[in-house]
Amino acid sequence: MMIKAGFMPAFFVENLWELFLHGDVYTSDTPKFTTMRTFTILFIVSLLIAGCGSTTKSLQQGNYDAVVNKTVKKLIKKPNADDAAEMDRAYRLANERDWERIKYLKTENNPDNYDEIFSRYNMLKERQRQVRTVTPLTVEGTTYSYEYVDYDAEMIASKRKAADFFYNNGKGLLDNALQKGDYRDAYYQLVKASEYSGGQFENIDALIYDARMKGMSRVIVEVNNLSPLQLPPMVEEDLISFDTRGLGNEWVEYHFKHVDENAIYDYAILVKLMSILVSPDDVKDTDQIFTKKISDGFEYVLDANGNVMEDTAGNDIKLQKFKEITCTLIETRQFKTVEIRGEVEILSMNPDRLIQKEPFGASNQFEHSSARSIGDEGALTEEAFNMTQVEKLPFPSDVDMVMMCAETIKPAIRNAIYANRQYIQ
């Protein structure tokens, strides 16, 4: 049973009062099981009241559709008098509010109102559809049934009038636009007209496309290499081949090549490479000597007379011989670095002015170790021997070093653009 806030059924109050009259509350003489029973009952009561309060609170706040939705779901599972009453109240209040609003909007006679009028009729229709899934309903002697209302004619009429309004308004904005924002407003109005018209306007797709194209801000992104190191075009293109998602909005379009020489750009982003510092090829050799004692056969043990001594079994006595072997490991370390510094300039093309500068930078390095040995490799440890299996590599060229740095520099450039994306509208 649903308990409404501020209300308890009489039988529930009587039972609860009986509980307290018979002393099922905590005293020094109260048995523990009785105290626990009292606590459990009070806890259940609080849960019931809290659960019921949610729909009542929604009603008080005017969230009628939320109450209708919740109570209908509960009534589908299990019909209940309190839920039915809550649904009925919320349904009537929601309909009353929508009808009053529709009446006001029609009386105002503003063409801009038909969009909301259509939405209100749509809400009435959907609410009616929802309630009809559980009505007519009879619980505890009360029947809940509502007369069916056909909203289609009013919806169609308001939809057509809304379409006319959005079409005329959008076309007027398009014809008299002075700036990007006007074209964008026209686009939204025409899209709305298209949604409502159902093919009523033959040229609307062309108008939407025109508004879209004229409302778009186009950005050309280019590399300007000011360093002494000349880079192939493909390397410069690779530096700015990054993901543009998140850099703008639906009205910003990034170009990385002049796809059309006659294209008019609203913004330019210049990625200026101010300095590219590539270090000389650096080679360093370090030596390490390894020694090891290994078996070198055996020798006989001689007595004072120079004769071979024998053990008690008559066998010749001999001792194992050892010798020391040496190997020199020459480790070669190759090292080369690149550091790129620059700045991102954001320029407005109309009017022609610098909007913002943002510095960026990145670095990378080439490092390789190899080794060769002189002497007996048997003296080497396993790790040292494995190093001798690595060969020396040719140093990358300066351009190769820049290409190696590309994957580091691209996020730096993108982050610089992202940090200033608010300037591109």
C-alpha cells in the first residue's frame, strides 16, 4: 500500500498506537526480542513513508508526467488504489496545464507559438496513450476511465503553421544575412521547417545546404618553416596531420591543404617552426676487461726423485691445471638529439589580424648501444657476450630526426590549437 505524505490509513494508525499502548517500546524491563520487533516495525514504516513521498513530492513540484510514468508502470504490475489515485490526479493536472498553455498561445496569436502548440498537443497525445495502457481500471470500488480525445487534426494544423513560420523566418534570415551567425540561425530555422513540413517545400534542401555552407567557418592550417633546416613537403604535412575532433564545433571546418585555390578562409593557423636543433653524431667507446679461470688439462705429481707418485691403489696421482683467459669488451654508444621549438599563430582573415600566439616544443633522441670484443670471448659474461651480437647502426639524417620527432610534436601543436579554440567561431 502506498502511504501518502501527511496521511496514514486508519487501520495502520490503530495498529501502531496499539503497539505503543502494549509497551513494545524500550524500557529497562523490555525483552530484547520485543525491542527488536518494535524497531523493525518502525523502520518499515519509515521506508514506506519515504517511498510514497517521492511521487507526492513530484506532484508538488509539478512533475506530473514523471508521476504518470511511475504510477502506470506500477499499475501494470499490480493494481493499487493509491497508485491509481496518484495517476488520476497527475494526469488531470498535467492535461489542465497543457490546455491552459495552448489556449494562451492561441490567444496571443503569435506565429512563433505554433512550435510549442504542436509540442503541447504531442505531450497530451503521448500522455493519453500511456494512461490507456491501464484504463479503464476499477480498484476498491473506484473506476478510472477517460474519454478518448483525437489530437491529430490540431497537431497537423499546428505543425503546418509551425513549418510555415520556420520556413519564412529561415528564408528571410538567409536572404538578409550580414554575418555567420545569421546564416547559422537560418540553417536551424530551415531544418526545423523541414522536420515539420513533410516535403511541403520543394527547395528547402537547397536552402539548408546554402545556409550551411555560408554559415561555416573555414580554417586553413599551414606550416611555416623559419629554421635553417629545409624539410621536404611530406614532412611538413605530416607535422599537422592530427585529429581535429574536439578542436571546434559543427560550424568549424579545418583544411590542411588548399583544396580549392579560390576558397575563402575565415581563419588561418600558422604552425611556425622557429628552430630545429639537431645535435652532431655522438659516438662514445668504453672499454671493460673480463678475466676468467678455465681448466687447462692436468699434471702428474712427482716425488723428490722426479718419479710419478702413486696412490694406495697404484694409480698415478695427477692434479687439474687452470689458466686465465682475458677479453676486452669495447662498448659503443651512439647518441643524437633533436629539439623543435615554434609557435602557433591564429589569424583572422576578415579583418586581417593576429588573434593569438601559443608556443610549443618537443624533443626526441636516437640512442643505440653495440659492442665488439678483443681476446677470448669465453671470458665474457652472458650479458656482455649478448652485447657483441648487436651491430652498430648508421646515424639517422637530420630530416630523419625531425620525422622521428613528429609523433611527439603533433600532440604539442594540437594542444596549442586546442588551448585557443575559443577564438575560432
